[in-house]
Amino acid sequence: MPTRTNPRHWRLLNASTIEALPARLAHARTRANADARKLANADWLIRRKDDGRFIAVRRGDRLLPLFRNALPSVLEDDFTDLAISAANPHGQHPIGGLTDRLDELGLDADDYAQRVGLPLVPEPRSLGFAGFDRYRRPLWLTDPASAAWLDMQRAAREDDVELDAISGYRSHAYQLGIFRRKRERGLAIDDILAVNAAPGFSEHHSGNALDIGTSGEPPAEESFENTAAFAWLCENAAGFNFHLSYPRNNPHGIVYEPWHWCWSAGSVARAEPSASATPVGR
Ligand SMILES: [Zn+2]
């Protein structure tokens, strides 16, 4: 599975505990010379999801570890899982062991789901490259969300409105890592839940949600609602199938998030002025 040259074709391959990114993305970012040599001509970078550490590169059929004992910590099953993702890019991972891992953290998934009225969100098996975010990190979204985001960003720019991405896809493992570290520091579950979505319940796991910002504005602050960018989104985002997930006083009890928008296939499409318009009343 060689990587493609054109960024439009770059993909993140997602397995349960590891993920693979196109090596071309990281060529400019490497510090150590030894790593630079391993990265030269590499196809994929393999990263551990829970702490984000790069553990190996893949060049052709060869897997080269990036530090001593990097690979024994990864099971054969993880690489099989990665191969399944490469073969089924539009599939989703089963929710599987997530509820067990939530139990270990002291969080009852069923109880939480009932309390907030949100479902567990499965992870896609692969994601498309949607450009870079505000911090020059690669932004990963599902293919349709990525296309809609890039269209919407372009349309806004034509109206002299600048939209930038702050955060797109995030994995269960990443969110579990945040929780685990906070629990280890002695924080109570409810205190963590006041500021972080429970792992598995964030729309960001789907690859369809996006935190949007604009220049000169701090990320993820309620003051975003006073910007021209927010006004433009309220007017136009629905035309690109993006919707505000957590308006004021939403039924999930989640704080108002004017920056958080989610793409969905089932939302209102742009009106087609034609004779085949849907009859009134449906
Ligand atoms: Zn968000």
C-alpha cells in the first residue's frame, strides 16, 4: 500500500490501537538524523493512538522501529487490523471494548448515554486529508465531510470571511488518554466531564465534526459567536450540510459551543428549483 503524491489522496488508516499516516506529511518535521534516514523513502508512519507516539515506519513490506522495543508493545493483531482498514476504507470500527475501558476509568457508559441522550460514536476505518488546521497539524475528516468543509471554506473566502479549522477527527484512544491522565492526577469523573466529552461520545470520533475558528479569535471560546465568521456560518453552513451541534440550552446539557459544527448526509440539501420539488407537507 504505497502512499500517493497528491495530498488530496492522502489517508489516515485507523486501527484500534495504532494508526498509519502518509510519511510525506512528516518529512519536514523530523528532528533526529537517524529518524530522518528511516523516513527517507518511507511510505507510512505508524503511531500509537493513546499517547500519539510514532513507533515505526513502513517502507514497502518492511517495518522499521523508531526506538528500541517499539514493536514488541504492538501486537500482530494491530497490524492485521490496519490492513483491514486499508482494504475497507469506508467501513467503521465496532464499538467493542470501549465500554470495558470506560468501566476501568469509573465511567458507566449506559448511565452516561441515558443522562446526556447521546449515542456512542464509532470510529471510521480511514479518513481523508482535509488540509492543515490553524496549528499546521493535518486535519482528518471523512471523505464527504472533507469535501464539504473545503467547499464551505472556499465559499466563505469569496465572501471575504476567513474560516480555519481548529480540530477535526479525534480517536477514542486520544480522549481516553486525556481522561486517564486527569484521573491519575486525582480529578473526579464529574469534574472532567464538565470540560471534556466522555470518551466514545464525542462527535469528533465520527470524523464528521469540526471546530471552526477565525483569525484573531481564540479557539473554542463563546466569543466566536460575535464574529463575522459565525454570522456567515449561521447563514450558509446548512447549504453545505454542516449544523451547529450544541446551541444554547441544548437538550444534552452540553455547554453552548458556537465553534462546533457537524456534517451529516441526511441534512437539508441545497434547494433545487425544479418541477420535481417535494410536495408541501412532507
Ligand atoms: Zn468540537
